[in-house]
Amino acid sequence: MMEAILLGIYSFFVWLIFFKFKWLPWNNVSMVIVITIPVVGLTVLVMLLNVFAPSTADVRVYKYVVNIVPQVRGRVIEVPIEANQPIKRGQVLFKIDPTPYQLTVKSLEAQLANAEGGSRKLREELNASTSKSAAVRAQLELMRKRVTQNRQLVTSGAGDRFALEQAQANLKDMEAQLAGAIAGESQVRARLSATVDDDQAEVAQIKAQLENAKWELSQTTVVAPSDGQAVNLQLRVGSMTAALPVTPVMSYVENAYQVVALYQQNELHQVASGDEAEFTLKTNPGVIYKAKVESIVWAQGSGQSPNTLQLPTAGVGPLPPGRFAVRLDIDPKFQSELFPAGAVGDGAIYTQHLEVIQIIRKVIIRVGAKIDYLVLKLH
């Protein structure tokens, strides 16, 4: 388009010089010169523009799509949203029947109360066992003194041997009682020593199950992960859902987007991050969007080696060279504009070289934006 405009301007001046005012004669020499100048000039101009202000007819808008999969299974009881309508982050998408999860929480709360009661009972038993062991030790000490006293009396001839034997029998009986008390105390201590985070093992286990049950109960209400909209919403009240990644219940399109311009491989050797860029979209005719080059994605699928044990095939014809994507950072003043997922358009990048001729590319972009108003079809 710009080439046609330049040729029109050039033709106008030729007409003025050679035909209107006849400042120069129109002959074979002047005819060759007049034809050669635009051909050579436009060729050089286009080649320079393609290097220092490269353009593309394939600018695309990408948006992130989140497959919504519930964390728990159950029957859907509420779907308060509508398809293709704006949704705010945290807004309820749908609800699953919470009844079975509520019952599980109540059951585990009862088990926890019983377990904590059992833990208190064990501590009471430990206190009782400790007190009993202390009392038996005191009696044992007294028995030992009596055996010693009776032995001394028998040795001196002033004591009764029967009393000594009775004291020794009582001492052995008390030692047996002490051993039993110590064993009972050890059992109680062993049961109490199995703790997790200062809780008895049984109590800690039930607490963990209760926390998981409460989390599952909270997951019966599914909320939007970000601002966006649900597309092609088929979920209805009464549907059954399952926590399976292969069966999402809806596709959620986020408002966040990326604008990518695709270029041939030999068009980007002068492009650098931070270069000025402009693009248009067919969905918004006449609008010129300002941007900067964020980065060049120096990778594409054809450069990936397949993970296979088969040898490379050399008999197939060569594939056409793929393009590389350039990610564009949109000017903040356009952030509130509508960027539909899948929208396409034209764009150009303005490098740091030969800026004087880049005005031509800018004019071409603006003329193309106006042409987007035309709907060229016959029906």
C-alpha cells in the first residue's frame, strides 16, 4: 500500500516536470531514467525496511486457559455463574453437596474428643502408678531396715529367727510388688511417649484426619482462580463430578493475555529487547497499539528431538523453516482494552538503526489499520 502511495506521488512530480511545465524533455533517455529510479529506489527501500523495521501479518493474542477440576467428588448442587460473563477472582463457580464431608468432620471430631479423653485418662493412670511406685519403695525401704534389725538381733542371740524369716518373706513380697508397679508405670509411659507435636500418636492421627476432612469440606465450594470467564459452560445442577484431571468440568479463560508476533527466521537479527513496536488487531479496526519487545522466543517445535529409539528419517523432504515468536509488552495505557483470545492482526518492530526510514513503515501500519474497517465479502 505504501509503495502505491509513493509511486503515485512520484508519478505526480513526473507529470509536473515533464508534461505540465515541460522543464525537461521527454525522450528515450528520460523515460529510462524515470522508470529505473522508482524500481531501484523501492526495491532498496523495501529491503531496508524488512531488516530494520520488520513487519508481520501474524500477530496473535493468547490467553491462559485453566481446566477446572474439583478436588473432591460429589453431586453439583449449585452453579451460580453464566457462560461468557465476567467473573471476579474468588467468585463461586459451583458447589458440590457437602453432606458426606460434613458427616465425616463430625465423626472425626467425636473420635478426637474420645481420644483426648483417653489421653487424659492415661496421664491420670501415670500419676496413680507413679504414686503407687513411690509408696511401695517407701515400704520396701522399711522392710529392708526390719530385716537388717532382725538379723542383728538373731546374730547377738537376742532375736527370734522366725521373726527374721517373716521379715525376709515380707521383703521379697514387697520387691515383687515394686517390680509390678514399675512395669505398670513403664507401660503407661510407653503409651504416652508415642507423641507427635506434643500430642499422643492416636490423637495426632485423628487430628490429621480431621484437618484433611475439613479441607475436603472446603473444596466442595469451587471459586474462580482469577478474573476471567467460563467458556462453553456445560456443568449443570445434578451433575456428578470427580477429582480426575482428565475430566475437567469447565474451561476457564483468564483475563491475562500475551501478544505474540511471528517472524521469519532471517527477520530478527537486528531486533533486540526494548525495541519499539506497534500492532493492530482485526477485532479493533483503526486502533494502533503501542508496545515494546519483551523477548524473542528462540525455540520452536521443529528444533526438538523426539524422545524415541528410532533413527532419524532422512528420506522425507525438508520441512519449511519455522518462524520464531516475539513477545510484546503492551503499553500500560492499553491494558483496559479488549484483547480477545485468538485475535490476529499486523505488526512491526522498529529497531535502533535507520530510524529515518521507519516513518514509512508506520504509515503502512496506519493505512492497514484503516483498511481493517472494510468487510470484503459478497454475502
